[in-house]
Amino acid sequence: MKALIYLGPGKKAVEERPKPEIKTPTDAIVKIRKTTICGTDLHILKGDVATCQPGRVLGHEGTGVIDQVGSGVTAFKPGERVLISCISSCGKCEYCRKQTYSHCVSGGWVLGNKIDGTQAEFVRIPHADTSLYRIPDDADEEALVMLSDILPTGFECGVLNGKVQPGSTVAIVGSGPIGLAALLTARFYSPAEIIMVDLDDNRLETAKRFGATVVINSADGNAAKAIMKLTSGRGVDTAIEAVGLPATFELCEAIVAPGGTIANVGVHGVKVDLHLEHLWDRNITITTRLVDTASMPMLLETLRSRKLDPTLLITHRFTFGHILDAYDPLRARPTRARSR
């Protein structure tokens, strides 16, 4: 089969690889129909994720059709369409029992990281019964790809960890795919203001269409001043960091209100300064999280009821033969590139 391989920092290629095989009774082999590229894949290519070694098949999102199942798989059978969770969970360990699936002792974020991932023609899914979701007959498969990772990540790591509440003021620093996912799901809680910050006017224009009340281009270095002015010097109740850079995290530190929350979503490859000399007395909370995908059933029902339209995040479509080209738009634009 063909697969996209991480070859080391800054290097990737499409190569021929053997079709994956069942290794444990709880495995399933899935033929990929649609997949997408995550910002985390870009961090891997930058060398920011030490657990992902050269030679790995990238990707941890997608939909497909069950090709084979192990003898221990009871919930799925060959021929069924499935949504792949970016997090693999055994459902039995201490962490899974607390719904902290991302730290499953025999799973977690392994796809496209510690084991071969979904940017290939076939993928092996461990713990298939608790790591796959059956696709309803009437579901939009393109929309469902966004439920593999991006929407649960924006929602769980940004909105839930950020304690977004009705009437609150939210700033999302980074108007890329993950920031836009946080914006879409923050609207579930009717905050009074959603301020989007980015360097790119095109991304900010997209954020406006998605429901941002204010957009700020931070290229001039005055974003913190602008936000403090907008909030009458108070700051924001929730600051969501959706980039993974020292400058964006420090911006969140500068704009959070007393009693507020900084919710980190971005993947950080270098150290970030924590300015406790300014924050020690401000009663703030700083949260970190790797997505657990515990919200996937709820998001799936929200999608089916048409209360959420994840296809807004898609602008580019590629065949698998052009997957290398699919990486380019994600670096420059606010929406997801999808290959199939």
C-alpha cells in the first residue's frame, strides 16, 4: 500500500509499505476513505514531537471501512463504515475509567505517533471496540473527519478547560483550524464576546464568518493593548492558546483577567516563560490537556442534528496521490486540507 512517511525533521515522502496485519485480538484493519492533516503533523515535521520517530506513517484522523477484525472485536464487522478516533483507548485501565483516554496505558495518542497512522491506504486500529465509531447511513463523511480530532480538541482542551460560560469574554489566540474549532464550539455556551487574534487577515475574515465578535491582527505587536482596551482594562475570562508558540502563550498571560483561565491547546516544542511576577496574585488557572475524545458521542449527535457544521473547516480536497501537495494549504490558510 501507499503511505505518507515521516523521514525526519523537514522530510516526508510517499512510500510503498506492507498492508498492516492484525497483531492482537482487539485490533481492526481499516481501509481509509478520507483523512486530513493536523497541525500536530506539522509539529512532527518540525521535530517538535520526540515520540514520533523517522519511518512512521503519519496521520491520526479519518474515516474508513472495516477490512478485517481480530477475534476479540465484538462491536464491528468487515464492511462497516467507521469514524476513527485520534485517541486509542482500552476502556479498562485506570485512566480510561476516568475518561482520560489520552493517557490510556496501552493506547492514548499512538496513531501517527508511536504506531503507523491514517495517512495511508490501510491502518491498524488497536482497541477497535472502544476506538472506533460506526458511521450512520445518513452522515456526511467529510464532516465526520473533523470529529476525529480537531473539534474534540478545540472543545475539550479549549472550551471545556477554559471554562467558557454564558456572558463571558473569550479570546482565542490563533485563528487556524484549531482556533476556529474552538470558536465553533465555544458558541455552544453563548459567551458575550469571542475575540480572535491572528497574523493573517484571511484567517480573521473566516473567523468573522464563523461568529467571532471582534478580530485583531497582532502583526503590529499591540494585540494585548487592543484587548485590554476592548475589555475596559479588565482582560478576558478565558484566553485560549491555539498556536503553540512562546509569543502566543505570553499574549494569553498578558490578557487574562483576574479569576480567569488560560487554556493551552497548542503543541509547544520549545520552552515558554511563565510570568509569575505578574500573575501570582491574580487568581488565574492555567490548564493543559491532550484531547481525550470523550466528547465525540455528543459532538456526533450535535452534527447529526445540524447544530454544528464542521464542513465549514474544509476548503481543499485532494486524492491520496496528491497528499504531498495537501500539506501546503494548511501552512498558509485557516482551514483543513483533506485527502482521500
